[in-house]
Amino acid sequence: MKEELKQIKKRIKAGDVVRIYQRIKEGDKEKVQMFEGIVIARKHGNEIGATITVRKEVSGIGVEKIFPIHSPTIEKIEILKEGKRKRAKLYYLRKK
């Protein structure tokens, strides 16, 4: 499982539609929260501090979250759809 997660982390690129499961601590309880959206940017390559910016629309309002890829709170990453891309950063999606 860990080897598979490493491969997925390397394969994530801008334009992909991903579902990220993140462990969140609320008081003394811990739960897994899901965030699904399109990756608009990947920064810092495969370094330990690499991040991806994921964007989705909720009730007509754009919501963006920045996830550190190698964080221990990331439970699982699923690539739902690989996107066709012509740019490394898809910031123009914010205006559409």
C-alpha cells in the first residue's frame, strides 16, 4: 500500500481530478475527511515539501485547498481522471 501511494504521489499533475482523504483531529476524536477537485498547481516537484493546490466549486463558489503531498495526515489519494494539459499551472480556471 505504501509503495502504491508513493507512485500515485509522483503521478499527480495539474489537470487531474483527484479525491484526497485527510485525517483531521477534532478534540479527542479523529475522522477522515474527503476533498475532491481538480489539481490546478503542483509546486516543489518531488521534494519533501511538495504541495498540490486542489480546486472545486461548491454552490457556485470556488474553494481551493493546498495539500502537502508527503504529509502523514494524507490517508489516501485517488486519481479519478487524468487531465489533458498544456500548461504547468492552471490558474486560468479560477476565472471560468
